[in-house]
Amino acid sequence: MTLLEQFQLLLKNANWPDWAVYLTPAIAGILLILVFVLTIIIVFIWWERRLLGRFQLRTGPNRCGPEGIFQPIATAIKILLKEDIVPDKADKLLHFVAPIIVFVPILMLFAVIPVGEGAILVDLNIGIIYIIAISSISVIGIFMASWASNNKYSLIAGMRAIAQMVSYELPVVLSIVGVALVAGSFSMLKIVEAQGIPYILQQPLGFIIFFLGALAEMNRSPFDLLEADSEIVAGYHIEYSGMKFAMFYLGEYGIVLAYAGIMATLFLGGWQGPLLPPIVWFLIKVVIIFSFIIWMRATLPRLRVDQLMSFAWKFLLPMAVINLVIIAVEVLVLPLSMQWLIIILNFGFAAALILLWSKLFTLGGGRVEV
Amino acid sequence: MLEQYGYVGILLIVAILFTVTIPLLPILLKAIGLIPQKKNPTKSSQYECGMQTIGKTWVQYNFRYYFLAVLFVLLDMLTIFLYPWAVNIKELGVGGLAAVGIFLIILTVGYVYAWRKGALEWK
């Protein structure tokens, strides 16, 4: 029973009218989600700039407030007061609608991410499928933005966005099937409850595939080809300024938060953990994943387009299928009491497969026209 | 069951209201006069600080991942069939695994063929 349903029951016992019993918890929950998401996004923006500064041996923003924590708010006020420029030749309607279409699905994702014991808006029994369906809508908004801007750089970025989405959708989806196999359910709450041992130990290969695929889906470095500053300037949001640009910027961090939450839920045991309250455990896991993503951004150079595509199709996709078959066989053959054997086996398989496969093919060299 | 989707619907409505409000804020502030508004033909041209674009932007575009898109549709079918099997694997047992194995083998043949033919290359 989720907290929301308990709240409903409480109101029902207090003899509220039916529509109020139905609506009040929903509105309260949604407002909580909005506040939660926006607060974490602000903290994330500060955390990324600060951490990136440390990686590059500088201090990062440290003037506004203690340790520069109010820097994102200062940035937000600055962006709010910027002139709102729409190019003359742009498609005005699409130019306005695109940031909305990018941002709405990201907020929708948080409906099924449990942040604590029972702290979830709706515990859909098809939670995972809902996430897969909703998360791929954003790319339509990105393509709309790039098309409406009437700019060649942004059009290239939009084409790349779709190519990237089409390629990395499959490994992500297939690696989630592995989780569903072991948990026996699509409901996010049930998946968390099924994890006595976090699935990252049980399915290391699945986690690596999901992590890399998710990194590409949220367009973070080293897969951030659609905003590659050095070649296509800023990609799809090149013609955006003011608040509309802020929406893309917020959306970028929002989707990282969403995917970090999904990863924490599916592979790291969600809100489970000893001593500390569930929400703290959830936040710790999310921040660890986010810091790891920043670390990758600070370390790895950007991939080339053809390398990016062949990495998805020739490496991640076969790996995901093999991973799936291995886990299916293990679930059927080995009893549940032999968890540790499964863990050792799977780590061995992951290491062997990655080594073998990386010997088998190269990502191509030489010059390629984009 | 359907009540839950009602919540998703309410979330959708709130999210849309929230996100529509944000880009409308500058318009409000413009009316008050807080936000500058100085029209300039150069400023509102495409890619303001760079060179003028040669030719039109909205043209037919050779996107290089046509085969990949076709393959994506095919393989996405695979995942649709895998999901119902994944949650019921215990009941379906070895028979179910064998069926999925045959299914995967057929797809693997197609995948290897596509790889050999060079459909996976970005060219």
C-alpha cells in the first residue's frame, strides 16, 4: 500500500466527498514531485559545476551563498531577464512548443519512481514499460526544436538525436528485461522489494549496458554528439534564448535525475538500506550515479558519430541479448538459494564477454564524412 | 486499476500547465518592461554571430541511418515479445526458454546477415 493510498483512506474515514478523496492526494503528491524535482535539479546544477571545477583543478562557482549553492538561482534570474529572441525565419509555433514537449515527459517519468517505502505517485503494474514509452517522447521535442530553428547546425543535431535514440533504445530495453526476469514483475515497487542483494551484483553486465545506453539517451558526455560544441556549436538549442533555453537546460538535468532514479531503483536496490531513512538512501544512490556521470564527462573525450552508432549496434546489442539468455538460463536452472554462485558466475561472464568482444571487432578508424 | 491512470493523467495536465507557464513568463515581464526588446534584423537572423547560411535549410536530407531505422523497428518487435515471457518465465519453464531461443536464433541470422551486408555501417 503506497503512502498515497493511505492518505486516501484517511480522507475517506474523515468523510470527505468522493472527488476530494480522489483529487487531494493526487494534487499533493504532484506538487511534492514538482518541488522535489526542481530542488534536486538546482542542487545537481551546482554539484556538476562544482565537481567539474575540482576535476579541472579550479574551484568552480563559490561566491553566491555558502560554497556557491545559490549560483543556479542567480543563473535562473539572469536567464529570466534575458531578451526572448525568435529568429525571423523560424517556425514560430514549433519553436515555442518544442521545449514543452521535451520537458513534460521528463516530469511524467517521476510518477513511477519510488523515492521511499511506498513513496510513489502511482504503482503501475507496467512501470517499466511506462518508463520506456514515456522516455522516448523527449526526442520528438528535440527534433522539433532543431527543425523549427531553421538552422543547419541544429538540423544536423536533430538527425543525430534520432539516430542515437533509435540505436540505444534497444540495448536499454533488453537490459531491463533481465531485471524483469529475476524480479518477475514490471512494477517498480515489487522490483525494489525483490532485491535482497542489489541487481548490480547479480547482473553486472546488464548494469553496464543500461548505464551506457542511458548515458546516450540522456545525451551526456561522451555521447553528447547533438550538442557537440566544437563542431555543431550547441546543437538543437542554438537558436534558443531566455526561458526557453532554460527549459532545455532544466530538462537535461531532469532527465539525468530521472535516469539516475531509475538506475537506483532497478539495479542498486532503490530506497533499501540499513540505518538511514529510505529517502536518504535513495538520494545517496542517485548522487553517486550522478557523480559517476560527471566523472565520465570530465574524463572521456566525445565519440565520433560512426563510432557511436557501431558501438550501439555491434557491441551493446549482442551483449544485451547474450546477457538476457545467460540470466534466463540461470533463473531456470539454478535455485534461488545459490545467489552467490550466480553473482560470481555473472561477473566472470561479464569480464570474459567484454574482453572477447572487444578483441573481435574495432570501432573503425580513419576519416569518415559525417 | 484505471484510477491509477487517472493520476498519470492529472500529472500530465499539471506538467503541461507548469511547462507552458515558464516560457510565458518572459512575455509577461516584457509587458511590464523588465525584459529589453530591441528588434534588429541581424539579431533575429539565423545563427546571428556566424556566416549567412547558403541555400535553404528545410530541404530533403540524406539521413544515413535508414537501414538502422528499419532494423530498429524489427528488433523492437523482439523486445515486445520478450516482455510477456520475462515475467512468466517460471511458469513457462524450459519450453518457453526453448521457444524464445529459436526466436532469437532466427533474429540472430538476420542480424549477422545485416552486419555482413554492411547495413550497420554509418556511411
